[in-house]
Amino acid sequence: MASDGDPPVLAGAQNAWDMLSEEQSQKHITTGSGNINNILGGGIHCKEVTEIGGVPGVGKTQLGIQLAINVQIPVEYGGLGGKAVYIDTEGSFMVERVYQIAEGCISDILEHFPHSHEKSSSGQRKLQPEHFLADIFYFRICSYTEQIAVINYLEKFLGEHKDVRIVIIDSVTFHFRQDFDDLALRTRVLSGLSLKLMKIAKAYNLAVVLLNQVTTKFTEGSFQLTLALGDSWSHSCTNRLILYWNGNERYAYLDKSPSLPVASAPYAVTGKGVRDAVSSNCKRVRVM
Amino acid sequence: MAAAGISGCGLKRHCALADHEEKEMMKDQCGRFWNGMDLLKDVTENKHFLPTGLEGIDTLLGGGLRQGQVTEITGPSSSGKTQVCLHSASYVAARHMGAVMYLDTSNSFSPSRIANITDELPISLVQEPRHVRLKRAMSSIICESVFDIFALFEVLHRLELSLLNDKVNNVGSKVCLLIIDSISSLLAPIIGGKYLQVQVTNHMVSAGNGALKPALGESWKAVPHVRLVIFRDHGSNICTATVLKHTLMASGRPMKFVVPS
């Protein structure tokens, strides 16, 4: 198919021009907060691995759950209409909260599309919190070997469930902090995991979101907060979002991206889920 | 022919060869030799450079990436390594210098960023509308994702075959730049071909005492011909690059450059 002037394309490769039109037609997964969507270039990207890190309590799990719900927003309302895989390593997935966030998402859709009940009854039927919960595939992981096993199993699982559009691991760090005495082994295992996740994201055209914890590191003469799992892990994602506190407000900072500049955006965690920060005097919201 | 069973770098003798046959075969196998003056002439006159398009880096490298050399770019996370790769690919493609093969291990190849960079490049002497130039340039950048070392070996093998078979070809479509971003993800040695410039990125890992050093260890140090370290100032577009190793220029000189947004 390549004409004489074009370079020979090896099987499996694509040229950048073809990839451009594919990339421009990609839909992104909304985070619930317009400000965060803007710094991410529309939302969480499919075919990429995004790492989200932050101190405990800043809202990582809330954002993870929000994404598991938002990926399911039907296509006719501007979403991907996909399903979610949620891999829980810490036990922080609270089902009642997920139900609450699903309700919040549905009420926002109906607010934006007030005439939806006129359009199609099947669309209306889909908008029940029960359906949103039914389309989240939940794995509970209790050790690092289970974590490796589930990621290996994912390829087979995704081949059978082709409508999954997001895989969330909450958190990727937990089981790798306690048991590992051999740090070199840990680095090898983690870099193997990250390559597998990259491959899955690309092959099945889905978003992989990894939640990470923070730790302290001694650099330049003082202790600083940094993401866990070390320097070698910091290269294992395509994008990185860091959630932090600025006084009483929550902020998201885009730390790494191949195509977007670094930027910060404020956000809030409300009863309905992750949303834009309303005013500069947001109180620190304790969820449930 | 008596030379059945030649494999790898050794010669297997299957039956006794006549003296002159043996000499002919050995000469074919070990290739031609050069004398010192030929080498100097090749280095000084046949200066085939591929600029990256980023002024500071090109100055540090004495013109750009050199033909037949491996250039390594190393730096901590988010310091600009992928941006240097994307800039090189865009510049080379836009200037008709040849095709670019981009091997991506972390799904960081961004076509929209390439389009962005290509559009920002100064208008070339050839009068052509922007979208035509964009299409032509982007069609000569080929991207392939590799996620393990065996896939990398296979891609490199196919590339080598296609380069050997395409000896007589117009300049525009022959691969002249191979970019691997990033090799430390795959932990592998790579080939530096005679007609190819190779640019790789590498990670930085802890060296103890809070310092950072390039990954892949002591044995990798000798492989690239040129090594650059990049650091990015926090929260800005200004990066500092320092030469760790270079065949012609002194190392240790830092240079600031800006990654345009």
C-alpha cells in the first residue's frame, strides 16, 4: 500500500500521520472536575498509563471511584459507554460511596440533558445506579503475588470482556512496601508489571490508572515528600498527576505528560463525587 | 562451495580448503580495512549531522546527532527526554533528511505533539502549504510500540534487513534516525548501524547519598558514543543539559534550553 516515496512500514508499525487522526478521534474519560479535565487535555487518555499520587486523605480513591463510574457514561451523553476493572489492594473501595457517586453522576447527566427521557427509553433505562455498579469488575488483592497474578490474568479477561475501557489499581504501592527486602528484585518485578500494563493499555485501547502513595525521601539535605516505589518506578507511567493540599483546598498538579505542559488545578470532593472547587473558601470535606 | 556452515562470527571448516580459496573467503568475511588518514577524512569531511532542532542541545553536540553514532539522553523523570526525541523526529522529517523509526516503550509518542512541533518549525525554502508539509513530514515518522526485549530484537532485525535490501533508494524514504524511548525500560543492548544515527533515552536511578546516576550500570557506559544528562527546573520549561561523554567535545559543560510548549 505504501507508494514509492513512502518509507517501508514494518508490520505492527504506523506512521505518525495515520496515528494523528486516530488520536484526534479518541474520547477521554472525564474526571468530574472541569479544571482537572482541562489540564489533562480533556480527561484521562485511553492507551496510556496515568499515575495518580498523593498523601492519604486527599482524594485518590475518590478519584479512582469517580473514573470507574464516569467511564460508563453512555455514548449519547458524551461518554465512552465502557466498563471498569477495579483492582483493590487496600480495601478502600466502599460500595455505599460508589452508589452515592453513581447517583451523583446520573443526576448531573439528567441536569445537562433535560430532554433525555424524550429521546429513547433504552437510554433512560441505562441510567440507574444499579447498572453502574454491575459494570464494575472488582478484584480484591491481598499480596504482591496476587497482584502479579491478576495483572497476568487481565489479558485473558480483557479478551473476553472487550467493553472494559479503564483499569484502576488502588493502590499499586501497598503490597510492595512491606514484604520486599530485596530492592533489586522489587525493581525487576515492578518494571515487568509496568510494561505489561503499558501493553494492555495499547492493545485493548483502554486507560490504566495507578494510584500511588507518598513517602519521605532525603534529598538535598532535607526530608521531602515524594511518590513511593523509588526513582525507577517514576519512569513507568505515561502521565503523572499529583494531588496535594494547599491550605484547605485540594489541588491536582500534572507532573508528567508527553504532550501537555505542567499545570495545577483546584478541585473538590463533594457528596456527589469529584467536582470543580466552588469557591476559594472550601472547607476540608470529610467523606463519610 | 567449501564454506558451508559459516555461522555467527566464526568460520566453520567442513572440508579442507585450498590456500587461495581460504584467503579469498577470509577477506570477504572480515571486510575491508582502513588506514588512519581515511578515517580522519571520513570524520572531518563526511559530517552527516542530524540536528535535533533544539539550539542548546545542537550546540552541545557540535551540530547534532552524528551518523554512525549512538547518542544517549538520560535524566530524571519528566526532565524533557521524550521532548528531545519528539523534536529530533519532527526536525529530521520536516527537513527531508530521511525517515525516522521511533520505538516507544511507554506509550509516550504523541502525534499531536509532533504536529505541534512541526508547525512551529521555521518555514522551509520549498514553497508548500503547511498541511502538505505536515502530512509529508509525519508520513515519514514510523512509530512502533515495543514492550519487551524480544520484540525489540525482532524489530531491529527487520529494520536491519530492510536497510540492507534498500541500498539503492531515494534519500527521503530511507530510515536515517532510530529513536528508542526508553531503552532502560527494556534493559537491552542495541545495535548502532553504519548508516544510522541512534538516539536512546535512559533513566536515572539512585546512586546512594541522594545523588542520581544513569541506569543500566557500568557495562552500558561504554556503549553510547555520546551521553547527555538533562534536568528540568521545577515548574518551568527551561532545561539544563550537560555532556557526560562525547567523542569530540569536552564534557561537563552545561547548557540551558527551552522546550517550547
